[in-house]
Amino acid sequence: MATTGIDEAMIATLVQRFYAAAREDPLLGPVFAQVRDWDTHIARITDFWSSVVLMSGRYHGNPLAAHQPFLLGEAHFSRWLGLWAETARASCPPSAAECFILLAQRIAASLSRALATPLGTPALEPNEAPAASDHRTRSHHLSPLPHSRKP
Ligand code: HEM
């Protein structure tokens, strides 16, 4: 990430600005209103991005389990990504912003797919036909999420 100039301070600023905006958003705000401890949430998300971008290994949570109670749909993900891109472009140099945006898009796609897949359903990639012999599990589905990455 050396070429993007991303460091811990940039991550902290982006995360704080993003959640300040997300809490005010008409679609996302009511979901985030359910967060009980914002200091803990912000610290966890900062650790998450530090692990994803700087490979610091600081994040040890489970994003899929954390989102399961909230019944998030495509509209939530689309708004989240739009706001993230807007905040990243306003807060970071262009190459850093594009890096944050691309990573968020990949993680959101993985999260959204996993949330839409009932437990025990074989995980299918786009354009992949179901096969009677397909016994793959949910864990295959989640490989792009950072909690499954080795530190
Ligand atoms: C679809 C829109 C989204 C909404 C409304 C949403 C909302 C939430 C909420 C309410 C929590 C629980 C916070 C708490 O009680 O502490 C949470 C946790 C979290 N979210 Fe999201 N989220 C969304 C998308 C995303 C995306 C796209 C990412 C990653 C790029 C992400 C990363 C995380 C992480 C890392 C946590 C902490 C999980 C843990 O507890 O370890 N979220 N989110």
C-alpha cells in the first residue's frame, strides 16, 4: 500500500467521517441507530480497515455474524458503497480513495452474497449451475472476508 500513502491516521479519519455521514443517512441511519457503543464500533471498524489495507492483523471479529440481525438488502449495500466512495474521495488522495472503494466493493459483494444465502445452501458463483454433487459449505463463500485471512 506504500504507493497509495494509506496509513493509520488516514483510515481513522475516513472511518470517523463515513460513520458520521452514515448515521445521518435516511436509509442507513435507522440501522446504525441500533449500535449501542459507538466508541467500540468505530475502534473495531478502524481495526478492520487496518487489517484489510495495512495487514496489521488487528481485527479478529466476524462481519457476517455482526450483520445477520439487521435484514440488509441490496438498497442498503448500494447506499453504503455510494456514501463510502463519496467520503473516501473527499477525505483521501485519489489512489488511496480508489483502493478503499475497490476493497469495500469486494467485501460488500461477499457479505451481501453470504447474507442472502441460507445456512447449508451450496455457495454458487455467478453463472455457475447447481450440481447434484456440489457439497461446498458456507466457509467457501466467505473467503474474501478479512476475518478468514491469516494475520
Ligand atoms: C449494507 C450496509 C451496512 C449496514 C447498514 C451496516 C451496519 C452495521 C452494524 C449495525 C454493525 C454492528 C455494529 C455494532 O453493534 O457494534 C456493523 C458491524 C460491522 N460492519 Fe457493517 N454495515 C453495512 C455494510 C458493511 C460493509 C460493506 C462492511 C465492510 C466493507 C462492513 C463492515 C463492518 C464491520 C467490520 C463490522 C464489525 C463486526 C464486528 O463486530 O466485528 N459493514 N455494521
